[in-house]
Amino acid sequence: MSERTVEDIRSELAAERQHLDDDLARLKSDVRSLALFMVVGLVVVGVVTWRLGRRKGAGAVWKLVK
């Protein structure tokens, strides 16, 4: 028979749940930061395309991507 009691198992599960909640909070924070950079990047691409015209703007964006 196992030496672990029900309370031991519950406390282990609660600790693991807390670690998962912390990881989820960090992941959500990272996704928000990444989304911000993506939006800024799209704005830059839009401004470059608008300022240089479609063909030249697309060429400028392609050079930036390379």
C-alpha cells in the first residue's frame, strides 16, 4: 500500500496546478508582446507601401525580409 495520503496527493496536485497557472500567465504575456510587434511590423509595411507606391513598396519590403 502506498505511503502517500490523500492530503499529500491533493497538495501535490495543487502545487502542479499553481505551476501550470504561472506558465499560462507567462505564455499569455509573451503572446501579447508578440502581437504588439506584429502590429507594429504591419504598420511599417503599410507606411512603406503607401509612401513608395505598390511596386516599389513591395520591393522595399522584400529587401527588408531578405
